Amino acid sequence: MLLNACGSFDARILDLMEERGVSLEDLSSGSRSAMDLLGIVDTARERIVELFSSEWPEEEMERCEKKGVKVIFFSDPEYPQALRGINDPPLLLYSRGRTLPSGEKVAVVGTRKCTSYGSGCASTLASALAGAGVTVVSGGARGIDCAAHRGCLDPGGKTVAVVGTGVDIAYPASHASLYREIMEEGVILGEYPLGTSPRPWNFPRRNRIIAGLSSRCVVVEAPEKSGAITTARCALEAGREVWAVPGRITDRVCRGSNALISDGASPLVDIVAFASLVSGRQMDLFSPETAKSEMSGFSLTPEEREVLRLLADHGDMTVDNIATEGKMSAAAVLRVIGVLSAYGLVFASGPGRWSAAASRG
Amino acid sequence: MNAVLGVTLQGIQALRVEVEVEITGGLFVISVVGLPDASVREARERVRAALRSLGISVKGRVAVNLAPADSPKEGALLDLPIAVGIAHSMGEIHVTRPSLFMGELALDGRVRRVRGAVPAAILARDMGLPLFVPAGNAREVSLVKGIEAYKVEHIRGLFEHLRGSAMLQAIEPSEESVEYPEPDPDLSDIKGQAAAKRALEIAAAGHHNVLLTGSPGSGKTLLARSLKDILPPLSDDEMMEVLMVRSTVGLSLDSSRRRPFRAIHHTASTISVCGGGTNLRPGEISLAHRGVLFLDEFTEFRRDLLESLRQPLEDGCISVSRASGSVTYPARVLLVAACNPCQCGYLGDPVEPCRCSPSAVDRYRRKMSGPILDRVDLYVTVPRLTPEELVQAEGQEGEGSPEVLKRVIRARERQWERWGPLGFQCNAELPEKALKKQVGINAEGRRFLKEMAGRVRLSGRGISRVMKVARTIADLAGDVDISTVHLAEALAFREGGDLPWNR
């Protein structure tokens, strides 16, 4: 069964085999009639025979053990139930980190080339979801994916990254530390054999897993042709709810996500409401001054509270804006920014610009 | 000692050259020995023609020896002493008192301007000798105090002076220009950018190197240029050092005490920046000595060029060794580097979209580290103001440069008092040991720093940077101990504090 993962089959082959009365032995012997029954072409047949005769599965299992990677087969009880429901579930999942968190999961996906608005939204949304006890699923890539993972991890939430490479590969390489953090609290999943290097055609395929694992799929920012749109399509096919964060209509990176809205996806206009909806819990987190100073023991000075309030009200501001609005000296503003950014309550949304991070600690 | 003395340049120092002449009978020939370079050897023709213009015709075998014989002599500035030496040994004039002569001769006997007059003047001052310089160099020589110097228009005037028939005009020391020049640009001319201005104030006060990151049109260059006017004016000694370098390369000199500002383009060659070349000239980094060295489009600079700037930034001087000798040029600069946040420049901009692929951003980011940025204490991000923000900033110019300068000078005085006995001048130079023991941080501040260092994952180097910057902020405020407020502000300028918009 493991062998099937080396070709590009999905779990439908199992049903098909049962239906047509083909056994594994038939496959491994390369019997032409069995192949024909399954509709397997000649080139694929050769590959199957070759793989069946090799020691590859044993070696791969050994490698997995060495690297602490768990392999979850389609037949295992641990195999996520949600995935069984989609059209083409993967035959197996490689998993690194903790076990797959149970409970509600939401996919947060979007373009790699996001704007600061997009990454801010993704991170805020993920934090809110994490605060509501919801697991955030994403693709471990740059941009929105990364913001979603980080946003979820910051308040200590659980997150799942479904990667399009072998689970032992950090791609992009700069995300190695992010992956380590994800593994501490959550899990990295993938269907490709260990050591699979990034190939462009592998990424869209893994999107069905992202969509399948989650009950809802939120597209934050995506141009018309992008992986996030594929994910949304997969989610629709699998009967999941699709949400999209409205973007500016003039931005290319928002075309796809805005088009989803006009095609009937639910617009995500209120993060708190969305988080409450998903978790079924009433949430009250978005009064930064109170929520934040209460939690995690940050005792903020009145100045710091004022700046935080300004940033929460206005969105992204330069030090000049803050100084004028808050009637403070630039040095005082910088002082506050220094502390707040260290606490993670504000972040640089662009060169010289600051925004309030709406995380919940 | 021979009475006729010339000078040659070694680095930015003038070296005394004795000119000895022997004339014997025989066919006419002038030979110059003592490691002359091509321009010194060619002096023969100029000297002969110039002397002829005075009616002195040189006959016989003329041997000119330039001592010390083992150091190379360069430049046309030896024309005049050779001419004087020949005339002296022919008995046309008598130089009784040892004197320094320098100048290039025209064929008709006029004396042309040369480079290196200030080092020569300083040599003359130290040796207590009179100095004869071309009239074109009179202004720069007048900046050196306590010397006896004469300006020479034409070799005839010099000879008359030496014969005692008519005196040359002595160079009067120029009046100190008390007025500090108008700041250009003044800080108050720059709209908004309060954070960057504050960073520059701290940089000026503690001599901290700065990296400015911001989109095109955000005003990075303007900010960098305004830095020179909030640096304390040059002291007498520093002024001399600056004059010596400028004079060595033959740049015009002004008597103001404004610190130099040199901007290097990223296509500059290593030699033009560090110094060198066939006749060993100081480079841009030495011209920026005691002032500001500005590297715009920092990420575009070649790696080997940046690599070669590391040592001078560390030591405050640069040694250039070539086949023709080895010299040390001063190079104590305040470095200001500026770069875009990404290749196209609009990463994180609220209006313009960024056109870079994620991997291009990664690549660009990787360039923003390395040997030079290790020496940067202040990481400043400069926002590109939107039109609305520009309008809003109208009428809120903030302080002008002179007010900021006053604070900077006071902060420097405090540092000087504290560190002077320990042998360094400003907070940026603090060695690790002094940082641990003598930086003066109160208990509350120490706790705060510990907590924050853990939170933002400061490296060891990062912590010492924050402490140095906080020390300067405390000095600006006039506080004895570093406390939480100073550290908090220093944290806002930490490395990597600007990064999250990239994720």
C-alpha cells in the first residue's frame, strides 16, 4: 500500500481494486489484465513493477523512523476522517510533530506575494482563531501562509502545515525555524516521499489536503490564478464553506479573492464574529486596551495604551502620525514602539509604519 | 643641513627632501637621482626654461640629488626647490637660511598651484622653517597657524626676495570663521520623519553608524545629508587632519568647521574608495575622515568593496600597501548606509504594490547583512509619506538643526568626560569590557533589558548595541544612569525590528 504513494495514485485506487477484483499480488506481478482493469497505462505499469520488486518501502519506513516522521495510512484509524470524504484522498500522510489536533479546523490561505494588509489580516485572523481554540491549516509557504502560521503560533495555538515537498524539507529554506515552531505545537503533513524537492506541480495537489482537512476555507489575498484559488475550488468540491477577505478592487493580488466573493463566497468582514461562528463560542477580544493589558501580565503605561489605541483605530501609522495625534514627542513614541514591538503588540507593517497586532495572548 | 629643502608627500604627511646640486664642467645635462618619479624627472625641462626666463642659462653637467635617497619622490612640487638649488650652486642667489620651497614651474617662470600645501605647512611649522608656496596655495596655507610663509607668483619674485632686493608678501593667518555655515539641508526643512531625525540625533551624539531603509522618495538621501550639520564642529586638530587629506588630493579647502560629507556611488572602484593607485592617493573614506560617509543604494555595492571597508571602520585608519610603498591614511568616519526594502523598493508600501517575487525579496534581504552592517548600531526605517501625510506634516517642521546640534554637543561633552580617561571618545567606540562594567545601568533597566532580550531574541551583539545606543540616549537627556526609558527607545532601533512586514 505504501508503494502506491510512490506513483501518483490516490485512495480511489483502493475502491477500484476492490470493485474490479484486483489484488495487490496481481499488481506486483505486473499482470497486464489487472492493469487494464484498473486503466493503468504501460509506462505506469513498468514503474509499479519496478517499485514492487525494490526494497524502497522498507528503506523509506526506516528513514521515517530515523527522522521521527510518522506515516499514517488510509486504513489507519488515525487517518483524518475529514479527508476520507473528499474525492481523491491521499493514500497516506507523512506527519511530523504532534498528532493531528482534533476539533474545528479552518484553512487560511492566500498568495505568497501579499501586501502588508493581507499578512496583517491573515495573522490577526489566525490569532483570533487560535484564541478560540480553532486549529489553523495552511500551506507553510511564504506570504499569507506564513502570516497565518505565525499568527496562530504567537498566542500558543495549534497549526497544521500541509507542505508540497517531503515533510523533511524546509521550503523555502528560510522557513526552517517556522517549521520547527509548528512542530512543537502542531503538525506538518505531506503526501510526498521524504526528500521530495519542491516541484511546481506538487503544490496544487497538496491544496486538496488543506481544503479537505478543514471545515472552512478562508482566502485572504489571491490573484486570479493562484494556489489559493485552487484550494478554494477543492474546498467547494469537498463541500466546505469558502470565505474570502475583501481586498481593494484595484490590487491585482486581490482580484481572485474578490472574484470568489462575487461568485458567492461569504465575505469575511468581521474577524471576531467569524472566530465566534467557527468556535461556537462568544468571543470578546477586540478592545485591545483592556483585552491586552489584562492578559499575559503586560502592565502598560498610559502612554503605551494610548499609542495602542491609536494604532488599533487608524491602522497603519508612521511615527509622525502617532506623535501628532497622540501629542507626544517622537522620542516618546519610539520608546513606546520599542516596548510594544518587543511585546508583540505592534508590528512594522511597512518601512517606518506600524500597526497594532490584534493577537490575543 | 643643506639650506634648500623641498617636500614630497608620503600618505598625507609631508616628507622633507634635501636638494643637493653639483655642477661640473662638460656637455650640458641635468640628471636627477633619489628615486624621482616621472613628473620629478621631467622637472629638468621646466626648471631650465624657467631659469632661462630670468636670464640664467644653465651650463655643464648638473647632478641633482634628492635626499633621503631611499624614499620615492613624487609630484611637480619639487620643481621650485630644484630651480632654487641650481641657482644657489651657480652662485646666482644665496640661500643662507634653510627654507622649504614647493611649487610647479611654468616655462616662463610662473609658479603653479600644487597639492599637498597643508601637509607642507604643518611640516614647516613643526620644523620652524620658512615656507615658500605658490600663490594659488596661499589660502589653504593661511589656515595653518604659527608659520612663516610667503606666496610666490613668479620665480623672479622669489629670487629677488632671496637676494634681499624686494620682499615677497607674507601669508597672514586667515581669520577664524566664527559663523557656523547655514545648515544645508536644515532638519526643519525635512517634512515629517520624526523617527529618522531622532535617530540621526542619536547617531550624531554617540557616533553610531546608521542604516536607513525606505522606499524610493522617502527622503533617505536628504536625511543623510542633514547629518553633517548636527555633528559638532571640527576641533583644531580634527580640522588640520581634514585639511591635510583634502590638500593631499588637491581639493579646494574651506575654512568652515563643518564636517565633511562624502557620498559614494555604488559603481565606485575599491581604489577610489579606499585609496591607492600608482601614486598612492587617499580614497573617499579618507576624504570623509572626521565626517560622514554615505553609501546610497547600499545593497548594490560590490561585496569586495564592502569587505574592504570593514577594517577602516574598525580601526579609524586605512593602510594601503602597493609596490611603490605603504602608507596609512586616516579614515574615522560616521557611516550612513541607505537601501530600499526590496529590489523594486515598494515592499510594505501602503500605496505602490511591490513587484518582487518572494525569492527576490529573500535574495535582497540576504544582501542586507554582512561585514559592514555588523558595525551599524541604529537600524532606521523611513516611511514614504503619502500625499495626505505630507499635507498633514505641513506646518510641523520640528526642531531646526542648530537646536539639535546644541544637545549633541552637550552629549558629546558628557561622553568625553566619562570616557576620556579610558582612552576613547564616544559611546559607539565602547569596548565590550567597559560596556559591562562602566556603562552605568540601573537595576530596573537591567531587568528590563533581560526581559526584552529574551522576548525579541537579541543576540549578544544585539544587546551590546542596544546598550550603547541607550547610553547615548541617556547622555542626550543628561541622565547619569541608563534606565528603562532609554533602553525602550533604543529597542525601537534594533536590528530586525523592521523585518516583520516581510513575512
